[in-house]
Amino acid sequence: MKRTLVCLVVLLLAAGSSRGQQVELTLHPSKRPEPAKKLRLFPEPEKRRDADAVPLYRKASQSLPKDFNRDQISRWLKTPLDKLPRDQVQSTLQRLKPTLQLVEQAAGCKLCKWPAVKPGTMPAYLREYRSLARTLALKARFEMAQGRYDQAASTIGTGLAAAKHIGESPTVVQGMVGAAIGGLMLKQVDEFVQGAAAPNLHGALRGLPKPLVDLNKPIAVEIANLRSNPQYSVLVRAMMERQLKSAHDRVRLIMNRMDRHVVALQCIEAMRLYAGTHNGKFPNVLTDITQVPVPNDPVTKKPFVYRRAGSEAELKGPPPKGGDPKEAIDYKLILKD
């Protein structure tokens, strides 16, 4: 249990650095909202199979080549879309095609029955799950670079389904890996909405599960395991519960940050729709948008802070209570014809 707590703290520190500076997006007006059933960012419930995803995720992890170049994948994820070495990326993705097909099959499963993990031990394949997610993110970026937005949305949807599956496990440590995967895939949505020919994702974003990754599930399992462990005295259990509570509060902040990111992207897509029917201009205020619902900031329960200056705008939300400045929503939006 102590080892797990240390690993959880390390993961929390890493997760806390994923945002923290203003995100600048260059947007283009979109004429109409895409029907939610046409463009999805999550597998359709009626098309999911009554099968267990866990063996497929593990098989996909085991199928990664021994010479899998994680550093190269990470560099390509930071490379602008128009500068991606397409031949090299295509060759890499072709080589990893069997692995990606296994992940897609897993994401299409209704069930995900993670086995119990002995307290104090680490779940298997955490590093490999991150590698699978990075490969999916690269595939989505490659598809966006080619203008194949329908395929990119489907790939992002596979990644978000995998994030939910992997995150809702018996351990908070693995739950944090699922959250990291969810955050990585939402970054690809940030990229997606900037495409000049990108279809609008408002309906697809609205259709995502809430919460996107329910980290309350592994938290509950972890607390139950601690309370039922006869190895610890009442005093030791109470002390460890206090330590875990602080970590769990931080975990919930990260869980809620993902859902807030989704809502902020819905607002941005609503703004693109408004611009598409108002001479390529942002609204003066968010309440000017009437084509689609504009959700409130789930933290403040009020509209996001919005300011427009000509063809530029800012969308902001303060850090939640107990969060640091890295938990804030801070977008700078530039509108192009």
C-alpha cells in the first residue's frame, strides 16, 4: 500500500504539469453542426460487443514491437501537422496496425473486468497502455494532416473509450493512467477543431460520457481494501486514510478537469458555428449563440469568462477550490476566414 501511495503521488505531480499556460487555437467558421450520430467521439452503445476488453488490451500491449520507439512517437506528437514526415509516420502506423486493431476491438467492448490487484503491488502494462494511447494520438494526427476528419474523430473516440476502460480499474494508480490517456486524446480534439475543413464536434462532445473517466470507482475500491486489511491496526489505517484522502482529492480534481476541458471545447465549437452564420465573426457575448446549447463552466456553474476583441477572443475559467493555477481554463482564440 505504501509503495502504491508513493507511485500515486508521482503520477499526480506529473499530471499537474499537463496544462498551466494559455492554449492558443486558430479557428475557422463552421457552417452547420454535424449530427451527433454521424460524427462520434465515443463508440455507439448499440454497436459495442458483449465481451471483456481486458484480454484485448493486454494482447495489444504484448504485441508492441520490442524496438518500439517511444521517443520518436513523442516527437511526432509535438510536430506541427503540416511538418509531419508523412512517409515515416505512415510506415510506423502500418507496422503497428495489428496492435491498433486490437485496441479498437477492446474499445468496442461493453465490459472491462479488471482483476483484483494485491495491495502494495503495481498493475501490469501501465507503460504499454500509455504507448498504445500515444500511438492512437499519432494516428489521429496523421489522419487530420491528410484531411480525413471522420477517421480522426473515430480514432480519438477509440482513445477516449480506452481511457475510460483503463481508468475505471481497481487501483487509483491505473486510474491516473486512464486519466492521462483521456487528457492526451482531448489535446487531439484541440488540434482537430483548428482544421480549416474540420467538421463541427459540438454534438459529438455533448454526447461524451459524464464523467469521461470515473475515478471514484478505483478510489472506492482502494479505500475498501485499506479498511478490510487486517495487517494494519486501527490507528495505522486511520493515518493512511488521511494520507490517501489528500491524494484522492487531487485525483478528483484531475477527473473533473477532463470534463471541464470537454465543456470548454463545446463552447469553442458553438463559437465556430456562430461565426459560420455571422459573417465570420465571434459573438459579442456567449448568450448571442442560439444555434446550439452553450454549457456553463461546471466549476463555477456560470458561463465561462469570455472576452472578444475583433477576430480574437479569450475563454477562461478560474482554478477550482483546492486547485492551483494549472487547473484553470485559459484559451486564446484567433478566428480566420
